[in-house]
Amino acid sequence: MKNAFSILSSTVALVAAALLLIPACGGGSDEEGGATTYSELEFDPGTICQKKTDDTLTACKYTFNKGQILPGGSSIFDLKMLNSGQRDLEVQGIELEYTAPAGATEEVPAFALTLPGPVQAAFDGNQSFMVAPVSAASTDYAKAIQLRVTFTRYDDQFNRSAKLRIFVHSKAINVKDGELVVDLRLAEGAPEMKVSPEILDFGQVIIGQSPSKNVTMLNVGSTALVVHKFSLTGNPGFTVIVTGQEYPMSTETQNGITLESPIELAPASTFFIKVKFAPSDDQKADGVLTIFSNDPSKPNGTEVLLKGNQTGPCISVNPAKVTFGAKYPAEMATAPLEITSCGDAPLEIYGVAFTAESSADFGIDTSTLGHDPMDEDPVIVAVGAKVIVNVQFTPDVANPVGEDGFPIQDLGTIIIKNNSFYPEKPVDVSGFGSNDICPTAIIECDQGSEVIPQTVLKLHGENSFAEVGTISKYFWEVDQPGGSMSVFMPNDAFPSPEFEVNVAGKYTFHLTVWDEKANDSCFRADYEVTVIPDEAIHIELLWVTPGDEDETDEGDGAGSDLDLHFTHPFAGMQDIDLDGKPDPWFDQPFDCFWFNAHPMWGSFDPNVDDDPGLDRDDTDGAGPENINLNIPENNTVYTVGVHYWNDHGYGLAKATLRVYIYAQLVYEVSDVTLSELDMWEAATVAWPSGRVQTIVNGSGQYKITPSYESPF
């Protein structure tokens, strides 16, 4: 109610003030329908004056930035005068009051006023100049007065100032006594940095290439600009090059590199550094180069946004690998290979062929393309469209069996020459000849081989096949990162199970199938999925509870319950840990945790992703719990904590905490032993450096407060 009461009080005060200004009788002013009308002076820009409670203009000023003007140069201040009242504004005069300092030499006055011709002519003839209200069009009077003040800088030490005096008729309701003064002042000289370009876009860069581009720094100020530090965050493909030395993207560049020899730029001089982009994949790449200098207007540095592979052609193939499995000798088998144009520009195919090292038992039929693709005559695939080639396999004999007891497979690689990031897209092909045909296991995944945490993978084994009959049985296995306890749903015998990947790292899925005759697949199918966080800050909490014999089971009380906390500097509650300052834990809205999973810390615009989120709350053992923040606040230090909410009778837990900055693991602490109700104040995360620091108590141990009761 405080804000609403303030608004109401201000409104009442303004109405009362307006009533006091209306005389009991007309007093010579215009009367319209019994109401007294007034003119009202308004400026554009409107920031040069403050307003009193009765809306009277006061404290009008404009400051010329001396540091942005070279000696002998000039700066212009344009001011528009409008009338937001109900009657015509009578402007009786506009004057510039300036006297050069004693001893100063000026070829032209340091301050000069320029008025429009009709306005100057009216004042020269001792006439007023009328400005019509903006709300009422008029053919008799002007709609505004545009005036200009020019400041010329002289290379001396004299301090200069001037006053712009504006005289209007007393019926201007917001000008006291009909005169308004705008103070014209100077700010001292200072360096000022401009960078070009502000967005460095490499366009499409194919694998194996590493082009570099210049970032030019220009000192547009009047004193020396000193560049002493820079930081680089984002995609690991970016590298900064300063005076020949390379600084690849790393934890060090995220924290900031201090230059041993700072770069000093005189006024109006330039210097450039290079940025190199060497992508390792075809994903869109973003980064930020922040340059720190003594420019007082940029205490947080000057940012250059880095971009690469944002647009261009893209190629995808289905299947990713062509697996023929066992085939009878001398019989040709055919498998279709789809080639899709997945970018925002047409895909050009210059050739489709097996490498020379491939088995001679493989072949390829490109007649479905219409013509053989060549460099000078490529096959053009429109955006979103696809073409098909047929891969062929004709084993000449039954393949021998190796020492491991499995047939030695024929192997081959198709190379698709094209204009995408992968100019020679490889597709592996395998198969073997056999007189005893076994089923072939094939794994496919809807989400692909690279996903973010909390992705639920939809795995498919239905395209596994048997030469005779159908597949009668499936068995799934997985090698997953340490701390991950996910299981196949609904079970590991389902043809197309789901699997939630919650921990960053590599997951390798395996599938074995059986045919109707109970023959198992000659080879187990494998499929790798890499889980990479896509937020600026990604925090993982995992734990092991030795007293819990099955940490994969689910349900109320089925395991221990640890909670991840991530707090803003504004968070403050009671001082339970007795360190002399308010604890941040369980504050709302400035502690992101299970009861406040998606607080609003940043912009009110829902399209701006600048608020943290607890994306997974695990209440029955092992974790993980994850908190993500995509757009952190600059000059902010966040705090990470872990609270042991309830052990459900399982006893001590050993917690592991990981922090990723732009998908890179920069911090990990493992096996921190916690008891029920322990509050572990674990680490701080500083931004924009991305630096993570462990918090310790006075004894240098982890800062853990026992018996920390929450308010819930």
C-alpha cells in the first residue's frame, strides 16, 4: 500500500496546487467555458529541468562533455521549446549570457546561440514570438522553437560557463515570474573508448578453418585511454590475439586477463586486437569480449558480442550410421540414406562416394539424385528438403570370426562433399556376410547426440531387424556419468523407452535384441549422447546416502532429501550462523530453492531470460538438483548453498557440487559429509568473471551450520 498511498498523496497535492493557481476572477486571462487557460513551457529533451511539486520548472542545466571534444572542435546542443498548455505561449526573448574568462583568447565565443530566422527577426523588432499548443493545430503560430547552442573548445585551462535565459509571458503556468535560466556547464576532459564493430560476426565457418577478424579500439576522448584488461566468455571456439599472443577461451580468460604491458591510446588514435574463430562443430556460437579501460563512463568494460555459424547451409543424414548386420553371401542388400538440408540456405552436394579404404563389398546408387553431383554441377537441396541415395552391400563370402568370437565386419565410409560446416560429411557403413543370420540391433534417438540437462530422451530400438521373422526381445543398458541414477522407463526391456539425462557428461546406451528363434544380435548396438548445459551458469547438486540401499527407487520418503540454494546479494534473513550478518537462506524472492523455484530477479519482460530457475527438485535420494541462470547481472556475486532438509531415516549423506560456466566445468567439490538439517554455505559465483570460490569458516573448513531450521 506504500506505493499506492504515495501516488494518491502526490495527486492530491498537485490538484491542490493547481486550484491555488486559479484566481477567483478572470484577472485578464483567457476564459473558455468558465475555465481559465494557461500556456505551459515544455522542453525536448525533457531531462534538462527538474520539477517542483507544483510542476514549476527548476534547476535547468546542460553539461558539455569536454572530454569528447578535441581542441578546436565544437559540440552542439539542440533544444526544442514546445507548449503543452491550452493557450498560445508568448515567448518574449531568448538570450545567451556569456563572458570569456579574463586572459582567455577566443577567435569566436566559446558559447554561441543560434535561433531560427523568424524567431530572431521577431526579437530584433522587439516583438514576441507565439507558439501554439501541441494539442491544437494552428496555421497562425509556430508549433515549436528549435534553438541551438554551440560550444567551441579552446586548448587552455580556463573554466567556462554560460546561461541561457528564456523570457515568456506570465501566463506560462510552469515558469516562475516569466523567466527561466538554463545553466550551461563543462565536464572535465576524459578518455572515451569506442569499439568497431560492436558485434563481430564470423558468418559461416566450416570445420578446419580458423579465420580472424579485427576489433578496433578508438579513443574519442581528450586524454590518454589505457586498456589494461580483457575477458573472454562463451563458445570455446573463440580466441583473442593481443600483440601476437593468443588467449584461447578458458577459465583464465573468463576471470579476466590483465595485460603486462597496458595499451595506451592518445586522443583520436586507434589500436586493434584480433579474435579468431575455430569451431569444433556446426552449432551456433556466441561469445563476449569485454575490454576494460580507464574510460570513466564504462566502469564495467566495453563489450563486443561474438557470433559464428549463426546462418548458412546445414546437412543432416538419416540414419547417422548405415548398419546392414548379417547378410547372405552373393545377395545384394539395399538401405536408403536420407540427406536433409537443415540450415537457412540451400545445401549444395558436390559428390557422394565411398572412400578408397572402404570394403569393395559396398556400393552406392546416386541415380535418385537426378544426376551425378559434381563440383561444377552440384545437386541443390532446398532449405528443409531432402534427397535419398541407396547404399548397397553384397558380401562375397561369409566373413571370418575374430578372436573375440564375433564376425569380422566389412567397414566403409561414405563421404558427402557439400557446402555446409562439414564439407566432407562422413557416414559409417558396416555389415558382414554370414550363412547363419542373426538379428541386428539399431538405436535411434529423437533428441540427437547432444542435449541439455533434464532432457527426456526418446530412444528407439524398433528399427532393429531380423532376417527371418521379427524381433522378440530387447535389452537396454547404459553407462552414465558419476552421480546419475536415471533408469529406463517403463523398463529396460521396452522397445522404445524414455531416459532422463540430468547430469552433465557422456551417456553411452547399449541395445541387444533377440529374434523369434531366440538368436541374439551378433553385435550390441551403441549410441552416445553428450549432455551439455546451455546456460551461462549451471549448478548441479548430487549426493550419495550410504544408508540407502536403493537410491534409484522413487516415492515419498524413499530416500534422503538435500536441497540446492542459489542466492542474490539482496537476500537477507536472520543470522542463524552467528557470523554477524544476515543469512541469505530461504529469503523470498532472493533465494532460488524448492519453495521459490522461479523467482523474478531481473526484467519484468517475460521474453528476457534473466531469472534463475530450479529445474529439478529431487526429494527421494541421489539427485541431481539443478539451478540455471542464462543472463546473470554484471558486478554481482551470487552464493551457492546446500541444505539437508530431511534424511528420512537414512542418515549421513555425501554431497557433490559442480558449477558450469558457459558449459565448462569450472568447479567441483565432492563427498562433503552432511547430517540432517546441516546448512552448507558452499561457494560464491562472481559475474561477469565467472569466478567460483569456496567458502570456508574461521578454521579453514567447509562452512556448515548444524541444526539449521528453515521457516517452512
